Amino acid sequence: MDAHYITYASTSLRDSSKIYQDLRSTRLYSIVGAQKTRLLGSLAMDSLEKQKFSDLDGQPHIGIVGAGLAGLRCADILCRYGFRVTIVEGRDRIGGRMVQERLPNGHLVDLGPNWIHGTSENPMLDLAKQTNTAVGSWDTRTSMFDESGKLFHLNDSENYSEIMWDIVQDAFRHSNKHWTTIPAEESLWDFFQKKVVERIPETEADFERKRNTVLQVSELWGAFVGSPITRQSLKFFWLEECIEGENLFCADTYHKILETIARPAKEHATIMYNTRVERVELRTQDRPHPRIRTSGGAILEFDEVILTAPLGWLKRNLAAFDPSLPERLQQGINSIGYGCLEKVYISFPKAFWLVPDSEGRVVQGFCQWLAPRYAPETNPRKWNQEIVELASSGLATSHPTLLFYIYGEESQFITEELGKMQTEEQRDGFLYSFFKPYYSRLPQYDEASPDCQPTGCLATDWLHDDLAGNGSYSNFQVGLEQGDKDIRTMRDGVPEGGLWLAGEHTAPFVALGTATGAYWSGESVGRRIAEAYGREMETDKS
């Protein structure tokens, strides 16, 4: 086959929308004279003898690795531009980390993303409205228990929460303004320690206890990024800012949104399920088309390959590329952090915590247990606990369930312990025992009441999921020196080698680490390839 001829162009593709400003200013590669593509397969036999399929019809053939949000959205865009698209998916389903499962009480819950981060020009919110997906907000109410397990007065807990979020906003402003001079070793935790002294001066009564409480509350940041606040880079904290607007909880789960995003790919692309990629061969002078090799022995050849594998997978599989990825790209992959956020759902017959106790107290929305010292056997490290309770949204999808967010060492401990157990009964018993010191302190809890006995639970384990990259999503940790350039380098990919990268780790800066970011990244790569081939969008396919 003749080689592709590549012309480099530095054309700016800045979109009028500010959301695309940093995403679209990437280099384009205009590909001239695209060849008819052959799909080469290897029979899964000892000899792995190649079987050549007949020539296809001349359409450029694009291979997408991964049927998560990025891959599905990219497939939709490419099909609209008239490309032939094949998605190679390692699982037996679509969605990647966006997946749902039913609790024993019958309610569907998300194992991956729960939230729509920001409401300003967010396509996830548009899709939620389009699909009648119920969303709720608990941003304005937070309950807290102190180290001894005593429930703060709501006014006190909301005051501590307000101070915490004010400092977070100060940190965003400080990072945005001074990031070029902030030392790479400085953390968000360091910033909090300085600011809490300013916010709670020594002249204030009981100032030491109040400062300590705010610092304990600040640790909830780990549940946003999947890593402790002590590891959060202050220099690149600005990369954690999300789309403007409130955060909305997908009370109806993401399942209808996922189905809508996936429909075009299911109808117009080919999806190869249960097909794991173990090697990616880039286009070279001697190899005119990029190829992927699967664990089953197949060799699949395309005009372009889009890799939507999670950042964690890239980190663990840099040796899977031939030739090796450019040094700067490898540096970017290794530099950006990867979180380990996990979720534990525990359901009850009734939401007893919403019934006022003798003092008129309820727990509604978010709740935290700060540095608990009353569970020394199960939690000697005094890991904070945080929930969002799913019963108070007022939506038809509400159900009496507590959703615990865990991260860092705690998520590692819990997933490892669960992995040692052989039966569901053992796993449920472990989770009930581990989290009982916390849910048993909720208002109106009564050990003897059937309403207060768990009826089922569910825990995620992304840490041991190879296809998820053994973790959750990208974040920005202490020591990071060129975070913005690292992200841009991953966005660029290696188009001259026929390799393009997509996923939440290549998203616009306002959507990194989110479902929206994954969606946008797939859309961007699809449009970049179409422009590189000089394609015009065909009649919309639905």
C-alpha cells in the first residue's frame, strides 16, 4: 500500500465558545490521498496466520479503542462525516466507567459518575433534560459529626462548610493568578493551613478547636479528586475548576443519557465487544497504516486509531506502543495524577435520618464524620467519612440509601479486604460493620428498629479494574511542574503516527476529570480528524 502523505498546518481552530478555546487550538494534520483500508485479522490459532479481508469501499476507516463516553461521542461525529468506524471494546458492554447496577431494593445506581459538574453550556445537562433524567441538588446543606461522634448544630456545620468553600475559592483565585510562581511542592493543604489562621484569628473564642475543625472539613476535597488534599497541587489547582453553575446529582442515574449518546454508534458503527487491545502500532515510513493487536491474536488495521483508554491504563501500558510514544507525551502521561475514588451504597427500609429527633435535628443532603476516634478497631487512621443521602431530593427516584464516598488509603483498604472474601454475605457483613459507627449516629437510629437495619449494599472496585486503569480519573498532584502543557500534549496525540487520544484527561480545562470532559474530548477528536481529511458533515444521522 502507498504511504500517506502528511502536510502539517498550524491553523487555529478556536471556537467562539470559551469552553472550546483551549481545546481547539491544536495542530492539524492534513492527510492527502487516503488509501483504501484493509481490515487485517489474525485467526486465534497457534500459527496466528493472517487472514486478509477483501478491499473495503474506499471510505477512510477509523478505529476507536474503548466504548466509553469519549469513544461513543467520537464515533457519532465520525459517522456523521462519512467515515467507516469500528469500536474495539474490551468489555461485553458499552459505557466504560459509566455503568449502573441495581441495589437489592431494586433501585438503579451509578457505579461511575454521579454528578453533572456545572450548568453553564453543559451538554450533560442538555441530555438530562432531553431524556427526562431527574437531577437534584444538595449543595446548600451539610451536617457534621465531631471527633467524638456528636452532631453539630446545623448552623455550626454550615458555618464550617462555608469557611472551607470560601478558602477553596481563594485557592482557585490564588492559583489562577500566581500559578507560574507557586512552587510545585506547595499543596492545597499548605494553603488551608495559612488561610484558616486568617479566617479564625486568635481573638475568636475557642479558635484552636475551630481551626482544627475547618482543617478536618477541608479533607473532604479528597472525595472530589480521589486523592488526599495533602497531595493536591496548589500550582495547578486552577485545572480543577469546573464549568460555572451548581453541581447536580443524577438522581435517575446516567443510564438514559448513556443510551442516547450510544445510539448513533450502535446504529452506524461496528462494535467489537470482549476485544482487549494489548499493542498499538503507529504509522511509520515502513508501515503506512496504524494497527492494533488484540489479546486474542487479531491484527486490526485502520487509517487512524483513536485511543480512549483511561489515563491509568496509559500509565501502566507505555510499553504497548510501537514505536514508543514521543518522550514529551510519555512525560505528560506520567506527570498527571490518577485518583482512586470508590463508592459504597448502603440501603435501609426507611430513611430514618429524615425523621426529626427530640431536638428537631435531621440529616439531609451531605453529611460528614470528622476524624472519628470512636472506631479504633475498624478505622484506626481516623479517616473522615462522607455521604450524600439519596432520600431527600423530593424526586420520584428518591430511595432510603446512603452513598459513602471513599478515596486514598481508605479505598485501597476496603477494596483489598473485600477482595479477600469469598461470599456476598461476607462482603455485606464487612461493609455493614465498617460503616455502622457512622450511620448508627444518624438521628433516630435505633438498634432494635427494623427500619434501621441495612437491607443491602454495593461497593465499587475500580482500583482492581484493569480496563479502568486501576483507578478513577485524572487529578493534579504535588510536584507537577507543567500540568497545562502535559494535558495539551496528550490532547495532541501522535497524528503523524495515526494515533489520537481522547478521554477525560484530554478535555478542556473546565471539564477535566468529568463525564462532560470525556464527551467533549471525543467530539473534538472526531472533528479534528474530519477537518484533517477535508470532510464535510453528511446529513445528520439519528
